[in-house]
Amino acid sequence: MRKIFLIFPVVVLLSCGSSEIKKIDSSAVINNASALEDFKKRTGGASILFNEYEHDFDSIVQGTELQHTFYFVNDGDEPLILTNVKGSCGCTNVEYPEQPVLPGDKGAITADVNTSGKPVGKMFKVAVRVQSNAMQEELRLWLKGTTTENK
């Protein structure tokens, strides 16, 4: 009987599996600045790395005011200066850092999209043009979705 009491705790401990806490892979996180924690530093000037370059709102009711934030890091070795950031149409307004972003520092570009003029049942796609002193002087961020009727 005494052997059973000694074996039982060992079997229970082995059958419970690992008690190790699993670390979340930050590269799987979308729309979060933590996705930019483990970046490879580049040399040769300022550089900009975003957590995503396109965001899909899926189906949204026509007339809805949408907002999305794109997070970035200056993964270069010189200060990053955003010189011109704007939406591709009058339906898109953007906010962005106007001060230089130092190497290794993060920032965000927030875009507001007014869907009032977007046709019902059709996909829309608007761009945010980002111009800077980065090695890639211009790039585009995309916002898309499909408008539905208000029921």
C-alpha cells in the first residue's frame, strides 16, 4: 500500500505536462507596436519598418467613420524624418509624428477614413502615401473594406 502512495504522485506529476509558460511570438501580433520589438537594425541611413502595410476593415456600414493605426520603428542608424504623409483621397485624414524619430524609436501613423461616399456593395481601397528621408523614400500603406447598406 505504501508503494502506491509513492508512485501516485510521480505519475500525476508526469501526466500533467509541462508547466512552462509559453512566450507569445510578437511577430504574430498585428496592429500592435510590440510586433516591432525584434527588428534587424540596418545601416546606411534612416529606415522605416511597419508592423503591417495593409489593413482590411472587412464589411462596414456605408457612412461609418473608420480609424486605423499603423505602427513603425526606425530600424536605421540615423534619425527618420517623415516629410509628407497624406491620404490618396479627400476621405482620408492622417496624423503622424512631425518630430524626428531616433534610431530604434517607434512611432505611429493614424488614418481616419470617411466611408460616406463609398459605393454600397463594392470594395474600396485607399492609400496613405508616406514620404521620408528613409532609404526607401516613399511607400504606401493600404486601407480597404467593403461597404454595406445600413439596415
